[in-house]
Amino acid sequence: MIHARTQNRGRPYGPALERLRAAGLRPTRQRLALAKLLFEGADRHVSAEVLHEEAQGVGIRVSLATIYNTLHQFTATGLMREIVVDSQRSYFDTNVTNHHHFFYESSGRLQDIPAEEVRVARLPGTPAGTRVSRVDVVVRLAEK
Amino acid sequence: MIHARTQNRGRPYGPALERLRAAGLRPTRQRLALAKLLFEGADRHVSAEVLHEEAQGVGIRVSLATIYNTLHQFTATGLMREIVVDSQRSYFDTNVTNHHHFFYESSGRLQDIPAEEVRVARLPGTPAGTRVSRVDVVVRLAEK
DNA sequence: GTGATTGCAAATCTTTTGCACTAAA
DNA sequence: TTTAGTGCAAAAGATTTGCAATCAC
């Protein structure tokens, strides 16, 4: 019989650890815990404040400064993406594939729009000396 | 001969005053001065800080708090529009017609893209109970 | 005059920083 | 060990607010 600790179903430590490893980030206690919150489950849109509260709620002891550090490291290593929809607060998205967003103005909630569902026919050429780093489409929604 | 004060070429006090009147804003000294800076000339993209410095530079005595108040009042009355491209700073646009933007990531500069030059084919229906208040397309540019 | 507007300074909010402490390798 | 990472509190930057003074009507 195999010892529980070595009973390896292909994911000995879970995908969170692997993601951090792949991103070249040392898997510390807090990064691992945050990665689990963020990546195990559906795609998410979080602000630093919300993620901090959620972490506290689940018993993860982590400071707000570390939340910011972590979100920025995850963004810098391509694990997450920053979305700009509110000039007062930063949002981060666990979906790093090409896509767009619905933004509910009243609640501040974000919802993905798959890239295929938006066709942007950009006629103007990009200015000389520049290249397009990203095209963001935000459909702002108000209550009817 | 007509007195200089009444020599009216169709714009007795200039369009700035008329704009404020039309927007229902009392034409105070600082609102008038800011309106002239903003609306007499080509369309502009300003941040509160930049507008404040520019005003000071031209000898307009106005506090930063009033700059913020004014930009928000102008936005609330439809004289300007807020553009969200940077989660740390607010930008306001004097062009309130339907259009989009190039955003130079390195300099923070904005450039209009006429609405006709971008075709957004939005296939997903808007969620129930909501209506589209605006569709923003931001083409982020990096240096080549 | 009277109520709207302004300026100033203090307050608030989000995000960053400095630095001693802790933990991963 | 050695070095990266963390927490905390303080700092920084953007924006808002409270309130007395000022201005438009």
C-alpha cells in the first residue's frame, strides 16, 4: 500500500504550486494560498482590497502590501492581467487569454466577453514607431 | 459709431460663457477661465494636475479642489467626458462625440480615433435589465 | 442679501516603500 | 547559510470634504 503522502495522482502538490514554479516565483505560503484562491475555480476579477478580505475570511494571514506585491508579480509573470475600467481602483483578471469585458457601472462588476464575440475592425494604421500592445474593449452597462 | 463694449459679432462674451449658460452652470471667474482653456482650440485630453498647472501658468488663480469640482461638473453636464485608461489617474476629454482612443503607454498620451474608424461587431446580447451606456475601445501602444 | 462657489487645509483612499524579521532553498 | 519574501507602519499620490470667505445674481 502506498503512503498517503506519496499517493500521487499526477498533481502531487496541486496546480497552484506548478503555476508558481512555471512562473519562476518561489512558492511561499502566501503566494500558494493566493494562487489557490485565484486559480482553482472559474476565472476571476479581483481588486486588491477584495482579495485581501477574502483571504482573511478563509484564514490566510497575509498583509495588504503582500497582496499588492503578489498581484503585481502574477501580472508581471503573465499569470494574471490588469484591467482598467475604473480610474480609482485596480482590477486584476485571472483570464489572460485575449478577451474583452462588460462592466456593470452600478455595481462595479466585470464579466468576460470572449474575443470571438467582438470584431474590432481598426482602420487607422498604428502611428509610426509604435506597435499595438493590446486592444481593450469595455462595454459599459447601466441599468435599464 | 458703435461702442466697443456692444460691438457684437455674434458672440458677445465668447462661446465659453454660452457653453456654461447652456449647461446651467453659473459662469464664475474660474469656470470661465477653465472653459476658455479647454474649449477654445482643438480637442484636449487633460488630467486635473495638468490642467491646474496650465491654469497657473496662464495666471489663472484656481485651487486644485476647484479644478476637480469643475472637471466633474463639466463631465456631469455633458461638456466633457471621462476616459479611463490609467487606474491611477483620471483623464478628461473635451471631445464628447462618439469616438475611441490610442493610448501611448510610455508617455501616457491619448489620441482620438474617430468612431467611423473602428467597427465593433458585438455579438453577445446585453445582459437582461441593462443597456449599453458606452463602448470604449482603447488601443494601447508600446514603442516598437 | 442670499445661495452658489471657491480656497485652503485636513481627511480619505489606494498603493508604494523602508526596513527588520522570517522562511525557502 | 543565503537570499527572497513578508508584515507593519509610515509615506506618497490622487481625490474629496468641511467650512469660512467670496462672488454672482
